[in-house]
Amino acid sequence: MLWLGDFHNARQLLGAMDRRLERTAAKRNAQPGSSPSEDFYRIRQTRAQRSRMLSLLLVPISFDTPDATATVPLPRAPQLGAAVAFGYDRQPGYGKQDAVLSLQELLGIQGGHQWFLKGVEVPALGARIHPHYGTFLPTRHEYVDLVAAAPLQDMELAFDIGTGTGVLAAVLAARGVRKVIGTDIHQRAVDCANDNFARLGIENTAKAQLTSMFPPGRASLVICNPPWLPGSAPTSLDAAVYDPGSKMLLQFLSGLPDHLTEDGEGWLVISDLAELLGLRTTSMLPDAIDRAGLEVIDRLDTVPTHARATDGTDPLHAARSRETTSLWRLRAKRRGGL
Ligand SMILES: C[S@@+](CC[C@H](N)C(=O)[O-])C[C@H]1O[C@@H](n2cnc3c(N)ncnc32)[C@H](O)[C@@H]1O
């Protein structure tokens, strides 16, 4: 439906559609006796359907000239030009031409733009990280705190695989690591990380580059916070949360021995939510570590403190309330064992 009336009314309509879809979803999700993994897949499917339905409400955007910022030519529409540029400027095919957009997506971009302007406070850094659109928001502090607390053996060089906003690379630089190279497969994440390094004044220490998995060479510390749940990832936002077939996790483990210096450490940051939901067996991760020729030096555990962990209305509450986030300290197995 292309909405050509009052912008405020379009928002109200979207809210009403959302409430109705939520009631249907709640009925559909309440299936006593089903397993945690069945619950998870059903809830994901219901969410995707709900999002698809909501995305059918469209609003126009227009540009007075190709150099102008976008406006939404509807009564009572706010100024959204900066948010539209934030979301789409570097998107292939974004041609600054009149177009129609899903209102749901436009409001999501507006919210993302506010996060970017305000920044996310990261206590371990004592500073704010500014997430670009589509990058993973470091709003959960517990995993960042683990990276800030784990014992550091060598300060020379670290790699941060899947750097996202660059938050973990920034924590390592703040802890005194002299050079940190972050990699990501999304250009917007690479730009975002480099932007954050510049804002934090560490651009000479930390650098992000467009690379799948490891940069060339070896480092004394290689860290990775892969998406924690196996699952399909149709959008770039999904790709920060879901790792199809645990591919990134397995590539990190199998490639680690070839990118560590002799006494180097790999730090894997991951929670056990996938195991609690029955999406991975409990032996999968220890077996993959062993198969990769790695051994565990130590595991630092913490419990999530974010709001969802204690939200009893969350359909996945039973699993989330038992979730543990861990930093696995790994090293290459010594020949002949220890
Ligand atoms: C869970 S996010 C973590 C982001 C950041 N390190 C943090 O801790 O907030 C995972 C990141 O890995 C990136 N990624 C996915 N596959 C990758 C690959 N093959 N090589 C490098 N980065 C990848 C994603 O784009 C995303 O930014």
C-alpha cells in the first residue's frame, strides 16, 4: 500500500498493524510441548512474516535536485533527509531519485541514525562507539567486559576478525596493544570501525580492512566474536546475529593455528544460547576446537545483564535466562602434548 496521506497517520496505521500481528504471533508461538529448537524456528519464521507484512506499507521520498537531501512529501512528515542519506548513501543503486520506501525500514533507519549520532556508551572503553547503519550494535556489555578483563600476554600485534564497529579492537588498543588489524566482509563495517578509531584518536594503532577472515601473517593475539546462532542470514543485520552453518565460527577455529605466533592466543567470544536452544550440540564446539589442533588454556564466563535476559515475556526466556557468555582462550596444541 502506497500511503499518500498524513505521515503521522501512516505511523499510527503501522503501529496498529504491528499490534494485531503481535497478537497473532503470540497465539502461534504458544505451543506447549514443543522443543526449544522448534520454538526458536517458529518464532523466527513468525517474526520474518510479521516484518514482511509491515514492510508492505510504503511512503514516497523525493529529491528536489539530485544534490538535495531527500524529503518525505507528506503532511506532518519530519525531516528525514539526513537519516535517508545515513541508510542509503553508499548503497549500490542509490541514485538520489524519487522512490518509495517501506515505512518500517525508514523508521528503522531513523532509529539507527539516532544511535549513530548519540553513540553507544561502552563502559570498558569509557567512551562511545558510533555504529554505522547495518553494523552490529555493541549494546551488550558483558562480552566487551570479558575482552577488557582477559589476561594479555603480548602487546605487539592483534587481529580482530569480524570487527563490526571496531569495539573490541578499540578495547585492545586501550589496553596497550601496539597494533590492531580488524577485518570485516562488509565495507560499511570497515568504514564504521575506521571512523570509530579516528573518533577515539587511535587511528595510528587500529586499522580495519575489507578482508574475509584473517589478514596475512601471524599475531600474538587473534580475537573473534562471530554471530552466536547458526541460522540463515538474508539481511546484513541478520548476518551479525546468525552464522549460516556456523561457518564463521568453524573458519575461525580451523584457520587460527596458521595465524598465531608460537605462543600466541586466540580468543573466541561466544555464548551458549545455541546449545540451550538445541541449535548446536554441547560437544560441537569442544570437538571443533580439538579438530582444529587447538587446546583450551582457560574459559572466562559471565552472565548477560541486558534487559532481555530477565524479560519473562520473551518467548525464548527459558533459554535466555540460563545463558552464559564465554571467552575461550585457545592456543595451538604443542607437538607431543604438554
Ligand atoms: C557478531 S558481529 C561482531 C562485531 C564486533 N566484533 C563486536 O564484537 O561487536 C560479527 C561480525 O563479523 C562479520 N563477518 C561475518 N563473516 C565474516 C568473515 N568471513 N570475515 C570477516 N568478518 C565477517 C560481520 O560482518 C559482523 O560485523
